[in-house]
Amino acid sequence: MEKHEEVLVALRQIMRAIDLHSRKLNKTSGLTGPQLVIMRAMRELGQVTIRHLAAETNMSQATATTILDRLEKRGLIVRQRSNVDKRKVHPHLTEEGEALLANAPRPLQDSFINRFQELEEWEQSLLLSSVQRISSMMNADNLDVAPLLEMQSLTHHPEEKA
């Protein structure tokens, strides 16, 4: 096999691993990766506006709002107007949302981050440089994406179904 074919096979393996993990996440918790990220951020940040939540999760405000709409329909979050500034809305996890989050599997990127951080600094830089070069070669280096290892975030525009 030629080297370019080996690179393409490795990329397909990465995409497949992301897809399999996304399916497992959805099957075990009924959540998508972005939904899980939003819920975890809500728990960690506490009282937060939707704008701040979107910024903290590297999502557009429209994407975060769409995700919150779906979570609210499932009874996993509620939105409350600020008592101080009625223009601000704060999402909060419900008891059901907290329980689901407590039992949800960790996102795939957590495993990746742990293993990546165990590498030597030079190896981290080498991998980063190589992946950035691949992104550039695929004309993908200017795409606006969040750092989520979730198949949906790779195959759909962030403004679409989240």
C-alpha cells in the first residue's frame, strides 16, 4: 500500500472510531456529543447565560440554543429569566438531566486528551503540525468547527440539526 493510501486508511479509521463512539453514546444515554458537552458545561459553570455557554463550548449561539431546545423538550434542562436582568436567560439542569449526566459515558475526546497529554512536548507538536497540514491539504483548515470528536459535528454544518 502506498503512503497516501495508508494516510487515508488512518483517517477513515479515525472517522469510524468517532462514529462508533457517537452511536454508543446515543444508545446508552440518548444524547449526542454536543448535547453532552453542553450539559457538562452547564454543570461546571453553574449560573450561566446561553451566550457564555456557547462561547465556553466553542459553539455558535444558534447551535447552543437549538441543543438547549431539544434538551428542554426532553425535560433535561429548564430556562429561567434572570431576576436581576430580565433580558438574560439562564439554563439549568433538571434532576432528570443531572441523573442522566451522572450516568453518561465520557466523551471520546476525554480519552484522546489524556493520552495526548502523556506524550512528550515534541511529539505533541509533531502530531499537531501533521494534522494541521492534513487539514490544509483537504481544504478544511478554514472550516469553523468545535473541538468535539463527534461524527455529527464532522458531517453537518453546526447550524443544522445538533
